[in-house]
Amino acid sequence: MGTVTRFAPSPTGYLHIGGARTALFNWLYARATGGKFLLRIEDTDRERSTDAATQAIFDGLRWLGLDWDGNAYSQFARKERHAEVAYAMIDNGHAYKCYATKDEIDAFRASPEGKYGSFQSPWRDADPATAPDAPYVIRLKAPRDGVMEIHDEVQGKVVWKNAEFDDMILLRSDATPTYMLAVVVDDHDMGVTHIIRGDDHLINAGRQSLIYMAMGWDIPVFAHIPLIFGDDGKKLSKRHGATGAEEYRAMGYLPDAMRNYLARLGWSHGDDELFTTEQAIEWFDLKSINKAPSRFDFKKLDNVSKYHIETVSDDVLLAGLQDYIGSQDREPLTNDAVVKLKSVLPIVRERSKKLPDLLDKARFILGARPFAPDVDEVKYLNSVFNGILKRLTPLLAEVTTWSKEELETLFRDLAEKEGVGLGKIAQPMKVVLSGTTKSPSTFDMMVAIGRAETLARINDAAAYMAIPE
């Protein structure tokens, strides 16, 4: 049987970035081994589970490009199957009906015997004939002696004393399954071969193995991956900034960049920091996952993002831009705007850390004349530059070859005649051409828009500077 992994989130909120990393590892391992990646929505908590949260999980995974095989499973829809297994465990002697009341359990917990030990139900070895006509739960009959040992692909050998395990509840008195039972039954029925999840679930591997053993089922391979911490060394939460996948989409990160960065949080391939998803699939294995927690670093994410903005194909980048624009509830780029943008992608990609940066740099080609200077850029359009501009305009009209090299030579010659540095002319020209200095190089923009449009924008700026302050 081939590899089968799964991602099993609870639909009680957004897709947490830690959950997204778990989904990515499962997806990468399935794709690396030619297996299947399944999605299960653990919606048994009916009070907290919502359709909106389920949709947010779907949307987050789709945005990240983590496609799952087949339809998503609903855990709640399988509750009858879970109950069936609980009763089968009674029949095979590995579970029992417990009639202990809440008061009895609380009294035991408060006793010296129960303060540090697991609950000892008086019904564990009771004669079923003495059972009252009353509500009951079904408990696992956990072994009292020996140890439970698993080999975890990340954590290595892990051992617990069986005495540490409760006779945990499998089926509640209202016939609903507990998390422990439902997860095991679902993973078995779905054919899951590898369980890759956060190491906060490590203790659950011991508990759940007891259920697998009680049913005579094969125990999957476990791989418990380190949690993601913030820069302060504490578990990643809202206080560290964005934690939901949709927030990173709205900030303007490409899915390619998020996959690259999340893969490096807890997994490595030598010293490789920047790589494509295809490379990650080729390289990914469980043995290269680190034991130590990883720290989320926005500076590193921005560096990864910059790499992918500069290297992905035009089509991938444009699709990412349209998706980002949609996340801002803005109208998509028109076909004409896409054509214009595509023509200048080589110069607006450079040094753009996120998609908003790229759009800001593309304002010179996407915006409409006249380009009013940004508030903090007005200072460049002063009387000194106005005088230079008047001498520059006729020179531009006479340029033989409208190329970056010839334009830069012209500007350098003029700067030398004026007795100023090149930047004293080139920087204000950025404001003339785009309204801001946060734009591509002056000469790249001039070549992109052409001679006629450049002169038209100079006329607009001259008119602006002619207005009395």
C-alpha cells in the first residue's frame, strides 16, 4: 500500500500558520512518495464548529496550493462508525461500560489516591449483570503493567509506563465519540499510513496506540514535528503578529514564498534556504525534520518572498497579483493594465519584497496622468529643478536612440554642466514620472513609457511647479 497522509483541522477558526505548516509537511511527504494527501474536518464539536471556519480552511489550503486527494471527510458524519468500534472493543474485552457518576469521579480525584493517579473505575472488572439501568460511558481498558513504546520518525524512541494512561472515555453517555476514538477510527478507515502533526500531540500517540492494539489494527508511522515559536521563544500567537494564512495573503506574499518559508520552519535540506516547490518535493523526507522548535522571523520571510517575486514566471506572478488585489476587495486589473504591467515586470520585480511593493513600483505604468507628487516628495519639484527641467526638455526631444544607455549619458553630461550630482536630476525625475521616488530607475521608466509620454509628464510637472505656493 502506498503512502497516505492527512491533515485534520478543527473548523473553529481560521487556518493557523502552524496548521498550514503541518498541512504542507503532510502534502510534501505524500507528493514526494507518490502517495495520497487527505483532508479531514474534525467537526465533532458542534458548538464551536462553523461552516465559515470550514470554508476558511478550504480557502487557506487552496491559496497555499495544497491540493488534497478526493473529497474532504467530515468526522461528525462518521459518528455511528465510531460508536460501532467502541462496542466492538467491549466485545473483545478491551473496553467496558462505566456507570460512575460525576460526583463519584470528582470524589476520587479529590482523594489522596486519585490526586496523582489515573481514575480507577469500579466498573472496570465488575460483573455486567450488576449494571444499573442508568447512563454510561464506554472506557478503554488500558493495560496496567508494562510500557508503551513507539518509534517516532522525528522524536526517536518514546516510552511511557502503561500505568500513566487513564481508562480514557471512548464514547460519551450521549453516544458521541471522544476525540481519541474518532481520530483512530478515521485514520484507520482512511488508510492513513503516516501521521505527521505537532509534537504537542506526542502523548496522544501513546494513548491512540492502545486503541490500535485493542482493535488489532496496524499502527501508522508517527512523526511529531516541532512547534513554531515567535521571536520571543514562546508559542506563536496573535501577540507575534499575523497567525492566519489569510492574513499573509492579504499582506501580499506569494503562495510559492509561503511554501518555501514554512518548509524551512523545522525542516532543512543542507544549507538550502531558497528553493522551488518542485525542489522541496524532490528533497523532502521525515528524517530531515528537526526536533527543536523553529522561530518565525518576518525578515527571513521577506527575503524568501523577494526571491520568489524575482524568480517565478510572469504568469504565476500576475496570478498572484490578481489574487492579492482581490483580497483587498479591489477591482481586478483590466486586460489593458495586465499587458502594461507585463511589459515592465523585469524592472518592477527587482527588490520588491511583497506584492504591494511591486504594485507601488508599477504605479508609473498603471496610474493616470497627471502624476501628483506624494506629500513627502513635493520637495524635489523646486525652482532649481524647474530650471534644470527647462534645459533638459529640448535635449530629450533630440535624443537619437531612446535607450537606457543614451538617456543615462545625457543625464550625466547635463549634471556635469549644472555642477550637480546625477541624483539631483534623476531623483526629481522619478517624481515627475511616477509621483514618487519609490519607483524603478529613472531611465528604465523613461524607456518603458517612451519619449512622447515622458515629455508629456514633464509638461505636467512644469505646470505643477508653475502654480504659486
